[in-house]
Amino acid sequence: QVQLVESGGGVVQAGGSLRLSCAASGRTFSSYAMGWFRQAPGKEREFVARISWDGGRTDYADSVKGRFTISKGNAKNTVYLQMNSLKPEDTAVYYCTAGQTIPAIQRYWGQGTQVTVSS
């Protein structure tokens, strides 16, 4: 059974940092591309960042570029999202995703973790 489990969410003041983690199991996720999406209250779900299976390619939404960093763990079945200089508009539920290729990165989804940035 495929599982993506996020952790690391919480409440932080504006300007602070958080690190989200996502552990994948049930398949050979070491060869999968992985990513992060988020959904704020009353808004549509949006892309945040993604990384290729080997970590050689990363892409970011313009709204987080320069503040967020996506990376994979050594075993390649874990993905991290380091979030710095957080803003209140970053408040959302953050979801981890995975897929065999970058275009198929929304094949599997985690349950989400709440990030709240207070002003």
C-alpha cells in the first residue's frame, strides 16, 4: 500500500522557518519524482515545489522562489521542504506528492500538514 506521510507543520511567526518532511513507503519511491502542493482556506490547491528522482532538477512556484528549498534524503524515499522567511500568505495545508515522472508527480498524495504563519 502506497503511503506518503507528512510531518513538521505548525504555527510560526512571520519571518520564521519551518521544515516539512515526507516519508514515502509501499513502492520504490527512490526512483520517483516528488513534490509539494498547498491549499489555503477558500483557495484552490497550488503547486509549491518539485524535485526529480535523483535530486538533479528542482522547480519552484514564483511565490516561494528564493525562500523555500526542496531536497531529497539520502535514501531518496524522503523529501523535505525547508521554508524560510515565512509570510502569512504561506498559511495553508501542505501536501506531499509523488509520481514516476515529473509530469506524473500528482499520482500519489499524502494527507497534508497544516502550516500557520502569524503576523
